[in-house]
Amino acid sequence: MTPFTADTWPIGVGLPQLVGTLTDGRDVTTTGPHAWRPTFHEVAAAGFTEIDLFTTFIRISELDDDGRRGLRRLLDEYGLRISAIPLARRSILDPDPDRAAANLEFALATVRAAGELGVGTVCVGLHQPLTDAQQQAEWFWLEPGEENPEDPAVWAAAVDGFRRIGEEAARAEVQVSLEMYEGTYLGTSESSVRLVTDIGLPNVGLCPDIGNIVRLHRPVEDWRVMLERMLPYANYWQLKNYLRDHDPATGAYFSAPAPLESGYIDYRTAVGMALAAGFSGPLCVEHYGGDGLSVAATNRDYLRRILAAKIAS
């Protein structure tokens, strides 16, 4: 495989804020291209050639042959390709056994559909739906979410479930990436590495989404330490940044979304660390609040400038 250059490195836009229901109540997935066109038009107009298609917007596993043909035609029309499929808040460890089983089957169906559509990466995690308190908060991360228990049997269930997803993905020639997220078995760098090591499949790696961690209003791991541990296992990377401050006198924390170049994490250093570790997976730029698409486009251009400088050095 020819190594990526700064210009060819796939940098998809992630839009987790998109919802899967239209204002009139129709389902975005089943409505088809008429419902998808406005988003794809905006993404292409922002200069993107890749999109990370969250299943909260379009569930590719539920598209029939006509739906998949319509998706391909629309992507081609706007010069877009899907660089990854992230599954948000569909944990295979959901406390409800029926939902956990359904989430596992959904992940299996999604990796099969990704392979059929030629999408090389599916991102999964262990974070669960937002609680009522999280939905009412100014920013959902200001309220605690559901957490994975310290239970060896539940850990083993995570390993077995992700291994099953990884094996299905290997048959579909798809990479699986496990997203870092607080309160889960992927909530620290050490636990994330242990989990992916226990799974032990070459096509299952990590998504070191350290932005999910630095926004928390509590002590967190140093972002450099997190990356040092996880980058050797990373095969996909969702990138976002936050302002972060702590007042030792009062114990108060502050965080708010920021462009990649303006926040707490030094992504110039982080990208250099990734290249040194041999990272070669797709990148995904995200931003919460305001005009997330425009900030994501700024983040994309920033990353290409850094990649150009780092690759040439």
C-alpha cells in the first residue's frame, strides 16, 4: 500500500450531532436520498471528500439494495466517500440483556454492510445512551454517565463480544476500532490497551479519542501518556479539542469545545507522536457546539498543514 501524503490522508468529518429522524417524524435511513442530500451537500461544500457516517444518522445495515445504490450514487454525485462507520452508544454491555444482544447483532450487521460497501473501518465502543441528567445538562459530559462494573465476568463478556465482531469484520475485510470513553473499560489508556490485547485480533485496534477524556471536570490522565500507550494499537482516530482549566484554590474545573489548534491538547505534538508510532489509519474531525461543520473544516486544514510539515521533516 502506498503511504498517505498530507493531501491524500483520509480526513473524514464526524457529525454526531446529526439525528436519525426528520422534523416530520420520518426515519432518515428509510426515507432515503431525499433525506440525505442536504447533509452531503453541506459536507461537500465545506471541502470534505470523506465523511464518517454515524449510525445515529444513517444505519447502513438496514439499507436494501435500492437504498445502497442510492447511497453510492449520492456520494458519487458529491465526490464523497465513507471513511468510517462509527456506532455511537450501542454498547454490547448494556445492562438490559435484550438491548445488549440487539446491539451486538447490530454491530455484526454493520461490519458486514461496511464490507459490502467498501468501507474499511467500523468504530465501536462501550458508552451507553445519555442519561436524563446528561440530556438536560449544558454539555452532556458535565453529568456522569453509566459505567462498566469492576466485574471479571463482564470484562470477559466485552472481550468475547468484541472478538466476535472482530472475527466477522475480518471476513468482511474491515478494521474494528474501539473508542476511548470515560467510565467504560476503554476509559483509561491502560485499560484500553489491556482490552484490545485480550481480544487479540490483528484487525481490532484502538481509537484514542482523548478529547472525550480531557473535557471531564475531574483529574484525568495526561494526554501525552494516553497517546504513548495507545498509539501503537491505534487504527482510527477521532480528533477534537477542548479548553481545560483547574483552580486548585476552589477545586473547580472548566472545559469547553475548541478548534484543534486552540485547545488544551497540542495536536502538532500529538500527530508527530502518531507518525512516529507508525499510525496510518483514517482521521475523523469532530466538534460540538456552534457551527460544528465549519470548525471541523478548519480542523481538517490544520491537520493537513501539520501532516505536510511532519512528513517532510
